[in-house]
Amino acid sequence: MTAGQLSPLTETTTTETIRQEMIDCMAASHALRDEEIRFVLDAVSVKLFKKGSILLHEGQIPAACYCNYQGCVRQFYLKDGEEKTTFFYTEGQQITTITSEELRKPVKFYLECVEDTFLTIMPHESELELFRRYPKFEAYGRLDMERRLMEYQEMLASYIITTPEERYLNVLKDRPELVHRVPQYQLASFLGIKPESLSRIRKRIMMRA
């Protein structure tokens, strides 16, 4: 389930506000009946995870579907003690949902909150029940997975056919918020380079500006 475009958090924002706004966004994108909205509201919880919180460790089996209401979550692998960042999830993005039983295996990556992050959470069992009762949600989920697969394919192709500088320029064009929201060493890892290489790339770009 994708939350879509949501309002910024304020000091008076409550979990009920977040839940209701999520439903409003879903209803605006899909024609939902009252019973479907009630099921989702009953199944979904909202939680604030502090910066540095680990949502998922290597070796764990995902137990819930997350959607990022506000904040930033990083996916990374540990290779010979070094973190390899592979994705950043920001507002409105679904983070992990493995509903097929044969695919629910221990993961090889970690999920970490880069910022204080509000997430909506639906347990795996509730998502399966949602799909069983209301098959159209499974169709929505399949479309979302297809979009995500396309993103991953494009990202993989980018690592093969572009230079590190071109990859950085693509980030500036497609996801400029990451430059200001994540530490430089994490952004460098995401680009497949060392932090010092990213510094040189940024200096070259600034000199040409």
C-alpha cells in the first residue's frame, strides 16, 4: 500500500491523524468501500522510530509491511565489515512487503532509520487476510511491486553503464533531497564509491557551475 503525497508532520500531529490521512490518500487513488477502509484502519499501526533504529537485521524474516509516512530509511548490506548502501526509502514509499510464503526467508540486509521516522505498519498476517478478503488490494500490491522492480532494474543498469559522476548527477536530478538528508559516506556507498571520491566529484561540479 502506498501512502502517496502526505502532509508534513507538526507538533500536533497524532498517530490517528496519520492513519486517517493515509486512508484519505488511498481512497483518493482507489475506490474503497467503508468496510475496506475499516479493515485497513484496524490492521495498521503507526510508530515513531528514532534516528539510528534498526527495523530489520540480517537473518531476520520480515514480519510486517512498512510504509514511510515521514523520514528516511536506509537499506544496506554488510560485506567484510563494510556497509554497502543499496537504497533509501523516503516519504510515501513502501519499504518491505514479502507476502508469498515461499519467499519469506531470512533477509541478507539491514533496514536503518537515517532520520526520526514515522512508519505505518501492517503485520504480515493482516496483509495476507486483506488480500484474501479484498483481492483488488493484491492487484494494487502487484502493480506497486512491478514499479519497484523497474526502479531496481534501472538502478542496476545505471551502475553498469554510467560513471560515478553521472550517477551523482542522476541523484541530483531525481532525488536531490538525499544530498541534504543522508551522511556523505552513506550517499557515496549508494553511488558505489568512496567518500573522498564523492568529494572530488562535488568539487568538479561546483567548479563547472
